[in-house]
Amino acid sequence: MSLKYQVVPVTSFSQNCSIVWCDETMEGIVVDPGGDIEQLLLVIKDRAIKVTQLVLTHGHLDHVGGTQSLSKRLDKVEIVGPHQDDNFWLQGLPEQSQMFGFLPTQAFEPNRWLNDGDVIRFGHESLNVYHTPGHTPGHVVLHNEIARLAFVGDVLFNGSVGRTDFPKGDFETLINSIKTKLWPLGKDVRFVPGHGPESTFGQERMSNPFVADKLS
Ligand SMILES: [Zn+2]
Ligand SMILES: [Zn+2]
């Protein structure tokens, strides 16, 4: 197995940006470069990773705020995702940055939207894409079957689930996404959430007050 990753918490929201790469070719991707791109560039340079794509789980500012500047600093590397249903969040970035007291952030569109069933490839590695609406309508999560590893953005947290009180957020839809898209991947799958410590799907199915098996 040659899939490696390093989590770098960025922005005042401590958003878990993940740098993910193939250890054989050193090709890699950056998942959710929300900000603090100098810090991200240091890790990328230190490990000598050839970044081929910036991949976005959803359109919230703390997940996408550094995308355009990081792409520019990495020879205009391709921006991929989220699902098109999050376009209104990306187009609303100027308002989001004002609301959260971030530096002014311009609206943008990715080079390519993602859909359920898409595969993101880098080196000898790949991540499968699942469309998981609820927190935002265009949220996607990424999963590698061999590594038993998922990057789930703000869908699921260690002990909690994503907020659903935003425009086009919906609690029932979120719980359904977790149970029908994440749980079938296996209890042993470890996940990196958008904020806070890692966990496994099995652990959350046991003790997460929002989605534990005993509740259903
Ligand atoms: Zn979010
Ligand atoms: Zn977030």
C-alpha cells in the first residue's frame, strides 16, 4: 500500500486540510485547502510531493478559501469538486468571507465538478467519490478501499454530525447520506473529518449520539 496522508489544520476554524499522496510516485492531491497556504506549501515542498489536483469536499469558506491562491502557486494545478449543487456556495464566497471575518475571497468555479461514482487518480493511488448531501447539497466524500480510509469533510465528526441549519441543508438527508453512503464502506474504515480528531465508522455506529445503530 502506497497511500500516505498528512492532516494540516488550517484557518481559525481548525479545518483539517489533508495532503494525500502515492508514496511510490510522490504524486498527490490536497483535499480542502481552506487557507494558510504557506503552511501547506511547506509540507508539500518538505515531502517533495508533486500535487496534481486540489480536491474540494464542499463549498464552505474554511474548506475552499485557499484554493485559488494555492492553485496559482502550484502552476495552476487543477481544481476538482465539489458536486455542482454547491455552486451557490462558491459563488457566495465574497459574502461568506465578510460574514466570517476572513480576507476577501473571490468566487470561482472548479475545472471539473464531481459526481457519485467518479474516481480521483494520482500516481498508483485513487479515491472513490460519493455524493453525500445534507450539510450542503453538493458535498462529496472520498474513500480508498485498500487503505480503509475516508475523507468526509463536514458530513460526520468524531461524536457528532455536520450542521444542517445552512441554506439547503437538511438533517434527514444528512443522516441518510451517512447511513447509505458511509456505513456500507465498512466499520473498520478510518475517517478524517473536516474538524477535530479522526475516528472509525464502527466507533461512530457504537457511540455517536446522532447516528449510532441502537437509535434506529
Ligand atoms: Zn462545512
Ligand atoms: Zn467545516
